[in-house]
Amino acid sequence: MWRALPITGITIEDAPDFDSVVREREAQVLRTAYRILGNWADAEDAAQEVFTRLHRRGTGFANDAAMGAWIYRVTVNLCLDRVRAPARSGPLPLDLASSGASAEAEAMRGQDKRRLDAALSELPARERAAIVLREIEGLSTAETAAALGTAESTVRVQIANAMARLREILTRSER
């Protein structure tokens, strides 16, 4: 949740545009940060930093796609920096939305989610970010590459490696 900070340099003309961008992108940034970092407090801190950087940079992008790519890239880079920090550890919850299913189905879904969370937390940070962006957030390979600041071929390799590792980890956990 965006907490207004006393940032100098904002003009009256900039405020409505910036506020609308925050309203449009806040859920996306929080969801992505949460899935990479694994808890809401860290995700909110990362989102705050993303929007602070956006405010400093300004919202004058060539188009909405360019702004979206910039926001994803900053979000992922901030989160990867936090994941690499020595104090960071723990599983990566996905907080997947559930439908109105039975209690038994919900329990099974919760069990599967915990297994997936544990498996994702074992992946290297860059592979985890690629999986979160492409497979969970639904970005294209090109958009994922732009967000990660890498080539599309690198993203395809990261996804393939991550999927193979996930299969191995999940198979091992079934035993």
C-alpha cells in the first residue's frame, strides 16, 4: 500500500498522473514482490521503494508498455537484491486465489500450495523471478526478459531449468 512520502520536486500537474499510475499498478507490484520475497511486510517495503523511484523518475514514458516493463524491472531487481541479503530466508508463499470449493478441496489445494512454495524457495533467485513473472503473473517471454534485463533466450533457459528443478524437487518431496 502506497504511503505518501514527503518527496520534494512534485508539481501539482504531476500528482494526478502519478496517483493514477499508483492506483493502476499497486496490486501488480505488491503481488510480484510478495511472490518473490515471501511476506507482505517485505513486499510492501519493496513496493514503496518502487513507487518512490517511479516518482523520482517521473511518469513520462513513451507508452504504457514501457512504463509496465520499467515497473516490473525495478520491482524484480529490488526483490532480488533483498533475496540475496544474508538475513533473508524462508518459503515463498504464492497466495493463489481460491474459488468457492469444498473444505476438502481447499485442504488439498493448501497442501499443494505449501509443496509448491517449498519447491520455489529452493530455486535460484533469477529462476524464481522468471517463473513468477512468466508462469504466475502471465507475462510473455519478451516482457519477462525486459523486466529481468536479459535476453529472451536467457528467460527460456531459466524457465526450462526452473521447471526441471521444480519437477525434481516435487518428485523428491512425494517420496
